[in-house]
Amino acid sequence: MKYGFTLPGRGPLATPERLGILARKGEEFGFDSLLTGDHILVPRTINSPYPYTETGEFPGAPSGESMEQLTLLAFLAGQTSKIRLVTSVIIVPHRNPLVAAKALATLDVLSQGRLVVGVGVGWMREEFEALGLPPFEERGAVTDEYIRVFKEVWTEDNPSYSGKYVSFDNISFLPKPVQKPHPPIWVGGESRPALRRTAELANGWYPLGSNPTFPMGTPEQLKDGLERLASYARMFDRDPAEIEIIYRTHQFQLEKNASSNGDRLPFVGDAGQIAGDIHQYQDMGVGSLVLDFLRQTEDLNEVLGRMEQFADQVFPKV
């Protein structure tokens, strides 16, 4: 099992010094990847429901802050040497695909092949409208086309493309990414379109356990999602086993005196119980587990302490 952790793009921990400390310490503790989210701007009024809270409220709305994702990852690339850098997720329609593909390829080169491109279609209509993007209702089709553009310019010596949203030919696109044929692409999301997109276009599926519309918070729910993914994979003549599974949980809590009754949540308990949960998910095909230490505290020392506890107590038991 590999382990990742999320980094903030807003709030008291989103300073150059603290972000650098979190990234370097995460690498030192043995985490495989760091992940950060993507918003270009935060509208003052948001009516679109956020997919990952019961109320639909976006946690970032009150502050209005959001660091630009690719710039942040480039900064952290220079602070680290081994840990993978994950867009979690890049909202694909937000950027011209050639501009995004260039930035991502450059990041892979500068980090010496440590980029993972987590992709999503976006959920905030108001942000789409403010950015002057293609229609919000077409964001799935836009995302599919832009991913195909990424692959074209990353892999072909004489790239060209003719589609509904973008067309080009007679261009050079260098440097190519270090990773071949291209950086891994993970599709974030739990819906059937996300599963189809994974099977058709991606290297990995990256669900989050807290989506109330498409719940994946229990092993049984994730198992159902994996069965649906396998069905889509076979539609595209792919072996489901070749698709990497990355699972992200918001409900992680390492406790000294954990409950042993039957209603214990996954990833909530003592080190042995959490290691047992990880083994269960690993047996289901999950290869990476992403943890949100920031959900518990915004104090730097407390976050680092929880990360170190997890590495020292849980890693050895898995």
C-alpha cells in the first residue's frame, strides 16, 4: 500500500514556509504522494452544491482563498526530491488544454518524473461562468476531449487534433514529459461517467468516500463501485486489474483506546484496527490510500504529529 496526504490551498497552513515543511516532512515520514486541489477563483455567491458535504456547502467559500494548483505543485517540486506530486484534481475545463498540457509536462520535467495528473470535470457552475468557459453542461465532453489532447501532445512527434472544442496541427510540443508514455492520469469522482472516463482514458480511479450522492464510505460501497468499474473496463477491452485504485478518506482518526463494537467506521481506531482496514481495502485492489490530516486540525505541529504517528504506528503493521 502507498500513502498520500492532502495539502491546503487556503488557510493558516497555506504559507510558503508551512507548505514546504509539510511537503518535506511528508517525504521524510515515507509518504508516497502529496495532493492539492484546484480552484482558479471563488465566487462570492455559490448556489452550486458541493458534492462532498451532506449540506452541499463548499468549505472554501467563507475565506475566498485558493492558491493556483500548478504553481503550488511547482513550488513544492523544488522543496522535495522523491514524493509524487498529484493534481487532486485539476478541473480540466478550467484551462486551455494546450496551456495546461504544457504546464503539466514542464512540471513533470522539473520534478524528474514525479507528476500524477488527477482529473475532474468540476462542480461549481459560478466558477465556470466567471472564467468564460464552454457551457457547464458540456464539461464532461470538454474534459474527455482535453484529456485526449493531453495524450496527443505528450506522446506524438507531430501532434494534431480536430475536435469540437479545440483543433490544431503543424506544431511542435517540447519538452515531452519525463514519464512514458505520459504521466499517470487518475480520474476523480464516483459517478458512472467518472467510471466510464476512467475505463476509457485513464490509468487510475480516485474515489472519495464522502460523496452522499454516490457513497463510497464503506468497503461494501467501494466494492460495488469497483464492480461497476470492471464492467466499464471490459466495454473498452481493458483488464480491470491494470487500472490503479486510489481511495481517499475524510474519516481517518488514529486513537489509543478505540471502540471494538460493530459500528466502528473504517480508518477510525487504534493502529492495529486501522492496519486491518488497510489490509481489507488492499485485498479489494486499492493500491494507494489518501488521508486528510487537515480535516482534524489546522495547527502545523498537530498535523505533523498525526502524520508521524500514522507513519510510525500504522505503516509497520500493514
